[in-house]
Amino acid sequence: MSFQYKRSYCGPVRGVIFDWAGTTVDYGCFAPTVVFIEIFKRFGVEISVAEARAPMGVAVIGGMMTSTLLTLLVIPCVYTVMDDMIAAVGRVFGLASPAGPHGAEKQTEVQ
């Protein structure tokens, strides 16, 4: 069985996606690993491909854990604190948000 990959879009590049680790190579590319091995070899230390790739994996997993922590905990807390500070400043200066506190719509009583 043979497969052929054919691109269908021929226009200008519309976007480029970089992940948090800065990896811009395809899966299976050993260029960063080869450079790492070569640097160690210059200093007289022979290392295997597995030994060269291990720290790279730790960095990727550490980056994923950090970004997850920021996304799920730190950023929502910062937004909540900033929202409370804006509401407090508005109360001190007598300014009211058109939407009310915390973005909730003002409710009016119908008589």
C-alpha cells in the first residue's frame, strides 16, 4: 500500500502555531538531540539519544504543568481580584457600572 500526501491550500500563510515549549519541528525530528549530543561529545562526554532527549521531555512536561496551573488557578484569581478592585474604586468615587457589580444586569422592579 502506498500513500501520497497532497496539499490543497495554495494561498499565503494565514497563521503559525508555536506551543509553549517552542517546538517548531515535526514529530521524529532529531535535530535538537543531535546538537545536544555533539556539544557533550566536544567536552569528552559520550551520551545516548535517550539520555539527550530525557531533559527535553522534562522541560515540555514542566511547561505543560505550569501553563495548566496558570490557566486554571492563577488567571481566574487575578481576574476576580481585579474585578473586585474595579468595583471598590467605583463605589469610592460614586461611579456605577452600567451592568452593575460583577457584570450582572441591574434588575428593576415593575410596579
